[in-house]
Amino acid sequence: QVQLVESGGGLVQAGGSLRLSCAASGGTFSVYAMAWFRQAPGKERELLAAFSDNGGSTYSDSVKGRFTISRDNSKNTVYLQMNSLKPEDTAVYYCAARIRYTANYNYWGQGTQVTVSS
């Protein structure tokens, strides 16, 4: 069973950038399709970026063109590069994993806080 640990959150001014990392352990990393979610106070959890089963990536409209998901299988790590950050990007960010060719993200990290000041 894979364990996920996020890092890289923090406080940044609007227009700035952050890169989040999610380190995986305890499983065979390549069998998992990875994704990033976020949840702001009082809002539902939102899927931001995800790898498909064939390795492609998809993005929500809210972050398309600003955020990039990537992975380094040699380091068992997935990243979320976030550029042109806005105050509305403030949230707790989570990485998640599902076994490829299954539907549900069953494995979650503890989350990392991102705060964007105006």
C-alpha cells in the first residue's frame, strides 16, 4: 500500500510561483496514476490535475495554463508546478493515487497549505 507525503506549500504573493512535491513510498510507483486536488475552506474538494492511465495529463479549467503536473518515477515523486498564483488558489493541496485502470483515488497524502496573499 502506497503512502504519500506532500511538501512545498507556504505563503506566496499573488503572481508568484510554488512547486509542490509528493513523495510516494511503500508501493510500486509506476502502477499508480497520480493526481493533485485542493480544498478551500467551505468548498468541496477540487481535482486540479491528473495523469491518465496512458500517461497523459488533464487539468481543471481553473488552473489550465498556470499549473503543470509532472512525475519522476526514479524518485517516486509527483510534482505540481504552480505559476501566476492568485488569492483564490489558497487551499490545502493534496496528492492522491489510484491504481491505474481503476476509478477511485484510494490513497491520499496529509495535505500541504498554500496561501496566496493579494
